[in-house]
Amino acid sequence: MLRFDGVLRAYDLWINGQYAGKWESAFNTCQFDITPYLNPDGKNLLAMRVYTIYKGYPFDCNDDWAQVGIARNVTLYPVPVTHISDMIVRTLSLKKSSAIVGFDFNVSAFNDKAIEKNLFIQADIINSKGKKEHSFRLPILSGKLHKEVAFANPLLWTAETPSLYRINYSLCQGQKILESLSERFGIREIKIDGKILKLNGTAIKLRGVTLHATDPASGKVISEELNLKDMRLMKAANVNCIRTSHYPHEPRFYELCDSLGFYVIDEVPFGYGEDLLKDTAYQDILLTRAKATVQRDKNHPSVIVWSVGNENPLTPICMVTGQYVQKMDPSRPICYPMIGGYFDSLHYNIPSFVNIYAPHYPTVELLSDYAKSSTKPMIFTEYCHSLGQSFEQHPDMWEIIEKNENMAGGCIWEWVDQGMPFKAHRTDFYQWTDSVWLNEEGGFRMAGNKGTDGLLYANRIPLSNYYGLQHDYAQAQVFDTMFMIKPGKQSLSTHIRNRYDFINLQGNVQVRWCMTADKDTVQRGSFTPDCAPHAESVQTIFLDMPQNSGKLYLLHFDMLDKNKQIIGRQVAKVNEMPDLVKRMDLSPSVEQGSPLDYVQQTLLMRVGHKTSLSEDNCASKRILKHYLMKPKQIEGQNYLYENDSIRITGTIRYTNEQHDA
């Protein structure tokens, strides 16, 4: 068998001059039986013709660079005439302290030969500690076999607790082993309860990003090293979900997601080509891609949702494709990622077989409306376009998602910039540029602003939005912003929030704190709080506060995971309580004067410059230096703001009784 895991975009294959077949789906795995074409002397010639134009090729051109060629592994491996052609593992039922897992085996023979007699499958199941937990033997009476195994007190798989089992299974004939295989699996159950997406009976939130397979050094060839780098950065930013936009990724990617703990929204690769989707002649192409995606990735516990295409109209052939995916794998829900305007135009008139709604790029107002109106779970498979330094209103959006049970989460567009490398000597230091210059000898071409929509630069250096995402997605939080304390030794109560779905913070998250006076660290400590999932708790720390020092005191909190990786940072101000009492005393004899002296008396004009991703620091003449201005003139409700850079006039109209302008 000769297997290709990804060739952009399509190819014909010859072995020793004999045509062996073709494949026309760039990101799907395909394998060929090349036995009839091989020379017995072991010297063989493989030839491939890669081409880019074919029926359905627009489905493989989705929002990214796509260099043509062999992008993923090519594997040659032997298979016996009678062999195990497929194995499916599914969690059939899950209770509080037990689970039943089903194993389905298909046994086949090449060349239409009858399956040999006296065959059986021998299997051993090994837990995450390396201990054999179950064994079974299945006599082969037909080509399809089913076995159910009961697990007592199983270790359940989640992104927070990615516990994996391994099944080692062999096809045997008497004492002879014909074939041996091994696969890791997780015990977990994904279900929809009304309008709530649940894993193992618990509602979950998907803190997601969309991920293109892209490397400025090697194009679509993605190394394990780069995958691990991305995933570690994601963990540090509290990302627990990856949408594989807009195609399945390489096989090793899913193994890493299984073991490191990520939820995956796995995408059947078709997008664009809207006119093609109205033509029933393209139905077989969609079904072929759906089958290849589900068949390869169906046993990965990390895959929790099948995404059927990307931003396509819901045409008849698209609906047939989604139903086909459900028939192949009834254990996972499906969604159709949709352009937001198109989704809204349907007014929820979407076929009942669609399990999850997935509109793109909602506004804050739309999110609030969806929270009230949606009767199914919603996953915003694209939201908050991270274009340059823009991040829309992500903090507000995420809090709405967090607080509404019918919103399962969302995926930021997108994880990493898609710049491609170039070499050139730079001379235009004081001119506008669309490129990211790494040094005077070159950098990344961004195709205008088309590639500048990542949380990271193309070389995986984080942009500011990465740290904003880390803050908003934080699952362990100290949510105090100010402490009022007296001078001297004392205890201080800090309020902790746990937004993990399955784990207690104790033993899993360490909080390191320090108090600074101006720029000097004066005290420090750490704790691991006892705080259950979806709960809040109070943790006491001990401080010695100096008296009337006149310095600025801040409490800094760093949250670290088990690997001592920082997953969140927060800062709170510390005020000396007697000072505050003195300032707020309304007596006219107090030296500080009226408390109104500390209140802003008028509206300030906020002006500034929204910088582009690669703007030169030297282009200061375009940046307004005076960021906050008091009005130069006020006549009733008419205001004038003016300085050397800007002149603005307008009428201030109050919109409610609280005088919010």
C-alpha cells in the first residue's frame, strides 16, 4: 500500500510506467494498492504528475497560501492478503463510575479472495499508566466483528484531563500472527442536551482559534516541532479548541491534540465555489471528501465536531453531505460554518438535522440576540478578526459567550499571520510598507493586508492581541482590581474564579503574587487555591503594608499551569485606607479640599491613531501626540477641541439619566 497524506492539489500516479490512479482532494489522505505494478527484483520507478486545475479545484483554495507539491508524508507499507481493514472505537455509554466502549473490526481479503478460516483477533487494552486493563479474543465468523468492553472508574478524556488508553490488536491464525496494529483512544462522550453542548455530561466552553497549516520556511510542510510550538503557545493563551480551517491537517497533528488536550473542530474541505454547490454533478466530490475526512480521523478523542465546509450556502448537495457525515459517525455533532448575514437571513429556518449553529463575525448586539433566541448550541467558528492590531470587542463578546449556556464558544480568526519570506536590501526606512521587515535584508510579504490577521507574526512571535486573548480566555482568575488596606501586618482576602470545566485549581494552577512599591518588589508569595470548576473561592494572603510611604503599591498575580507555564497575569492597585478616608472627608477644614477635586469635571476628547501591523516607528508625523484633550471652548452643549494636530467641534447629547455621553 502506498499512502499520500497530502499533495497540493491533485495528482496522477504511475508505478513502473503503469497508471495506478489519481486523487483530487489536496488535503485528504489517499492510499493505493500498487501490488500489481511492482517488479519482483525490488527495483521500481514511481512517477507522479501534480496538477492544479480539475473539477472542484476551487474547493482547495481557501484563504491561504497554497504552494503546489507534496506537502505531507508518503508511506509505503505491507498488508497481508487477509487483514484488518478498519477499526472503530466509540464510547457507547457513560455513567458516573463506569463506561462501555465499543470496538468494531472489519476483516477483508484482497482480490476478492475468501477470508481464511480459523482466524481470530487478540486484543489488549493498556491504560495511561502502562497497565493491562482488559484483554479479549474474537473468533472471526464474518467480516464484521463487534466487542463491548466495560470500564469501571474509567479515566475520562477531556482537554483538561487528556487521559488516553491504548488498544494493541492482532489478526491471528493459530499461533501465527498475521498482522499487528495499535491505536490510542479516549473514553469520552459528546452530546447535545437541549441547547447545551456537553462533554461527559458537563457543559463546556470552547476557547478556540482557527489554524491554517502554514510555515514561512516550508510552506504547507508542517513539522512536529512547529506543531508543538503552536500548541504550547496556545496552552499559554488558554486556548483549548482548534478549528482546522479549512481542511483536515496532517495525521500527527491529531495525535498531538489527543495527548496534549485540545478540542478539534475537524473540517470537511470544501469552501468557495458557491456556483458549483448548486450543481448536483459535484455531489460525489463532496461525499468523497467527507468520507476521507471522517474515515481517517474518526477515532481521535480530540475531534468533537465535524465542520461541513466553510461559509457555503446550504444547498441540497451540502445538506446531503452533512447527513452522510452523520451516518458515518453518529457519535459527533455537525455544523455548517456560515457567513453571518447569510445565517441571519435564514431566521433559524435550518434543517433539524443540523446539530450546532455556526454564524461568523457577530457583533456584540447580535450575540445578545442569539443568547435569547437560539434553541441549539452555537459555536462561532470564526469571530473577532485579528486584523493587524484590531481585535474588535473581544472582551465584551467573550463575557457574553461565557455567561450564556447556549453559546458553546468560538474560534478567533486567526492563529498566525500567513506571510511568505523574501530577501531584499531595505532603503525605504521612512516610507509606508505592507511587509514585515525582520532586518535590513528581508522579512515577510503579507500580500497587502491579506495575511496580517494572526495573533502571532508568521515566525510565531506574539502580537499584542495574543496577550489580550490570554487575558480574556483565562480560566484561573483573581478578579480583584483594587484592595483597600491599613498600614501594618494583616491578612488580605483575594477572590478567585475557576472557569475550567473539569478540574479544581488546587494542584493544577499555582498563583504567584508579589507586591511592588513603585518599581521595587517588596513582598512575594504563592498559593494553589481550592476552587472547584465553575466556582469562586477566597484565598488569604499576608502582607506588611508600610505607612504613608507615598509610593504606588500594586499587587501582581501570575497564574501558572502544571508545567510552570504562565497562563495569565493580573494587576490590582493597593490603596492605604486612612489616605482614602482623609481624601473623602467632606469637612472644609481638610487640607485636601473637596472630594470633587478628584472627579473629572468635563468630557475629554480621546483622539489617536490606529496603527497598522507593520507601521514604521519613524512615521511619527502621522501620529497624534496629544491623546487626551480638555475642551478649548464650551458654549452650552457645543464643544470645541483644538490643538496643533486636530480641530473638532460638536454637540454633546446625553443619552440617559445617568449622563452617559
